[in-house]
Amino acid sequence: MWDMRRRVSLLLVRKVSRDRASMPNPACLSVVCPAVGLSPGNRIEIEVDRALCIGSGDCVDSAPAVFELDAEDKARVIDPDGAPTDEVIEAAGNCPVTAIFVRGEDGDLYP
Ligand code: SF4
């Protein structure tokens, strides 16, 4: 009886080890994650930090098809593919408080 329990226990340990070995390394997830949620055209993700945004509208002036100001005078993204990537990055660079973050397939594009 003891041998049987030990064998089952060993088999379970081996299975867990195999399952863990087949799971993605957490360090790899950070490489994969930027690809999640990328826009279909530019293959970018734009984030506006609403806590930082002061509603200056510079991003809207720079790329009006990408950004707009909402009812609270905070910028929001309406279409990440509304302008070429270099124009989106330029618009992000025009933000006086660096509230816009642009990521691409290989990671951060701005800042
Ligand atoms: S440029 Fe920056 S601070 Fe101005 S509206 Fe856009 S995100 Fe907000």
C-alpha cells in the first residue's frame, strides 16, 4: 500500500514538473505582452495617462484623427491607425506633460 501511494505521488510530481516546463517562462510573457492589443494598421498601442493629462489639446492638434478631448477635457485615443506611426509619436512628443505612451511590437516607441 505504501509503495502504491509513493508511486502515485511520484507520478504526480513528475506531471506537475512536465506541466511547469511546458508553461511559458514569466520573463517571456513581457516579450509577448506588447503584441496584445496592437492596432491592426500601425501595429501600435497608445495609452493616455488621464491623471497626467492637463487637456492642453496639443495631441489633438497634432493628430486629430487619433486623439480627441472628452467631456472632462482629457485626451483619449479614437483611432490608433488614424495617422502614420511617426506622426503619432510626434504627437506624443508634443504632449507637455508626457502623458502619452506608444508601444509597438518590439516594445516602447515613446517615450
Ligand atoms: S497633449 Fe498631453 S496634456 Fe495635452 S491633451 Fe494631449 S495628452 Fe493631454
